[in-house]
Amino acid sequence: MSDLTHAWHHGRPKLAAALGDRLLAHERIAMFGPRQTGKTTLLRDEVIPYVESRGCLAVYIDCWMDMDDPLQGINYALQKALDGLTVKPRGLRRAGSTPVRKVGVMGASLDLGDPPRRQTPARPALALDSLLTQILDETKRPVVLVFDEFQSIASAKDGPQISAALRAALTQADRRIGAIFSGSSDVQLLDMFSRASTPLYGFAKTEGYEPLGPAFIGFVAKKFREATRRDLNQALALDAFQELGTQPEPFLHAVSLAMANPKWSLADALGEMLSLQSPNKWSATWRGLTGLQQAALKLIFDDRAPTSADSVAWAAARLGTKVQPSSISRALEALGARGILQRKVDGRGWMLIDPVQRAWLRRNPEAAIKSAAPGY
């Protein structure tokens, strides 16, 4: 998060309270929305403090913590929460934790020994259930689990087994646990909770994330006025914000450029930020692609059938070499693996993930495609 994004954080207490109250009522919510639009900030900085202020134990679980084995990452977060309940701070006694080891019976002393401790199973799926059980044993408070980037489980090799383990563990404690499964891929998240053959089918209510909107723009305009004594056209600012996919960070970066240059409008700043010549990550992404990947990306951006005869001929003309439909298909798969494209909901075709990259392509139609080289 940039300095300005942090300093100009626009809280949404009503939305946070509405989500928090549902979680405290033990609801399970699957919330999907594009990346970088403020979901994690809302959950970590507003929803979690809200439920904690109402006596809840909240556990934040980043499913990207271990991309190769998401279940290990989930168990790690649960173990940390359990340690927070059971490990006393250095130099302090945990209230009520001193065990009774001897009792007197008719003048005799009976040694009870140390209290038994639950052993966490070695198998991760069983460890998940055990850790949740231990947490619930250690606290009488309601528990809220916040899963972030949950769609990564869909991509894991043992994703169905992880989903089944989660369903089994949470079902046993559904009267004490609320859970929100947040994800940036509506395709994968909806598939996990809405397809009848999946372990999590119907397990949570699916809904879209409510992005920032006009209230955020009004907040920024007020801050801009306080900092510069200039006015920010809110209608044009909202258009720019929507062009950037309602992502606060790139939008506020453009605002900061306008603040730093008194003669610039927000449109000037946005043009500079997305310029092919400026050192921005979207230009760097374009330059880091092979010529064939650039051509494939342009075809998707232009909403053309990428392997049609016309598209193949267009790509060949730009690359200066013969192109096969299978080569374009491989380039599309490579763009998907890099997180630039994702498959559409119906599985037929591809779409750009980052709306700012889409805006960059729209503003840089002259961006040159690399000539083909051996091994393109």
C-alpha cells in the first residue's frame, strides 16, 4: 500500500458492521471481487476490528501464504491463533491456568499428574479439525475465520480434499464459527461454491464485493482541496477511477501526480501514469512479453477470436513469420500462467485480469509488437 493510499484510507463502517454482524451470527459468506479494489483492507482494517470489539476471536488466513500447499498455510494461521490463547506472555501467569495436580481425600494426598494435552495429528486434513477443536476448547468467545484469496485452493493439486476437510471441520462447529471466503477470481470462487459436484457446493452465500464509489471520490476531492487549494472535478475523477477498475492505489497515484504538478489536471496525470514511455509496471509488463504473447494479448484486448484465420494472419504480419493457431493457444496459456489473463466464466475464451493493464492498452495502441526470433 502506498503512503497516500494508507494516509487517505476511506473507511466504510456501515459495510464493515453489516458484514461483521452476519459473521457474528455464524453466517458463511463467499465474497468475490477484482484484485486491488480494497477487499483485504476492508477485512483486515475494518471487519476484523469490528468483530473483535464485540468480543469475538478473529483469525485472518492468507491462502497465498503457501501457494504450493494452501492447507499448511491455513493450519499455520490456526496454530498461531491457538498459541495466542494458550501461550502466556513472558513473565506473566495465564489467568486460571495453574493446574490442580493434588487433591486431598480423607487425609490422603492423591497426585493427579499433568493434565492431558490434545495431540495435533500429523495429517494436515486432520490437523485442521484438531486445531479448530482446540481453539474452541480454549475460548468461549465466538470465532470468525477470514479466508483471503481463497480461490487459490481451487488451483491446488489437492483442492477438492482441502475443500472437503474445511467443510467437515466447519460444519461440526457451525453454531460458533462465522466464516468469510474472499477471493479475487469470481470464476474460481463461484465454481467452488455453486457447482453441485464440488465439496463446498452451497456451503456459503456467494455475493459480489461492494467496490468503492462516489463517496470515496468525494472524500479524495476534499483531501485534494485541503492539500492544494484546488478543486478536483468529481465527475471526471469518478470516470477515471472506474477506468482503473475502482482500484484505489493507481487512482491515488494519479491524484498524487496532479498534486505534485500544479498545472496538471487529473487527466494529465493519468495520461502520464499510463504513458508507454513512463516507468510504470504496465509498460514493464508489456515489454517483458514475447512478441507472440504481445500479439495474443492484443487479440484478446480487441475481443477477436485469437485462433481464427484472420487473427493468425494478423499475428503473422506483425511478427514477420509464420504463425500456427496452436502457437497462439500456447501464448494465451502462458499469459494465464503469468496472471495477465484468466478464462471466462463459461470457459470459452480469455479475458484480461487487470483493468489498469486494459486502460494502458487502450491508451497505447501504438505499442510495438516485437519481431519474432527463433523460439518465439
